[in-house]
Amino acid sequence: MKGKLHHIEIYVKDLNVSKEFWGWLLGELGYSVSQQWEQGISYIFDKTYIVFVQVEKKHLDVSYHRCKAGLNHLAFHGGSRAFVDDITSKLRDRGVKILYEDQHPYAGGPDYYAVFFEDPDRMKVEITA
Ligand SMILES: [Zn+2]
């Protein structure tokens, strides 16, 4: 286990909106709810979990921007091109904006099959075959 990612914790502007989005997406990826409390929720897959926590009101004024210093994106294995295609169409059905649409699904390069999109706080998310 040494060195493997243990968990990621992300602060979000609106926990309910993030729960709606990430609960669905992580469910598609095989995660399930691990813990849930008033200000947060965690989803687990195997031994890695991802936590979402409501930002306190006093910190809401400083917004996240993925082009500034800090986290730019999270990338998940999709397992296959078929899964990437399937999740892309589900994202579209949900009204989620697909990034780099003109290059999709090769925005990561000619030998790299992936979909890029934004979470409710405009953090970039990637799912690659
Ligand atoms: Zn990436």
C-alpha cells in the first residue's frame, strides 16, 4: 500500500450540488458512499476515498480557479473506450459541458482516449480509457 493515494479531500461551494454530481459520477465509476455528515460526504472505491466538504461561508469569497496554483484536475481510469463513450453521452444528457469538444475524445493526444469536463465548481475532471 505504501505510496498509493489514500484519499483526496475537496472543499466545495455547495455540498448539495456537488453531492448530486459526484454521487452520480462516482457511482458510475464504482464508488459507494462511505460516510456522510452534515458538512460532508465521502465515497470509497477499494481503499481510496474521496471526500467533499462544504466550504464555510467566510471562505466562500475566494473562489477556486483551476488555472491558478493548486489542483487542476482529477483523472479516473474508465477501463475502456466504450465506458468513456457511455459516460460522455450521460454527461451530455445531464447538461454537463464537455471540454475541448473540437478535439474530443483525443484532446489528450492522438493515442489517448478520454473525456474532459467540469464539476459544479468548474474543477476539471477527466475519465480516460
Ligand atoms: Zn490528465
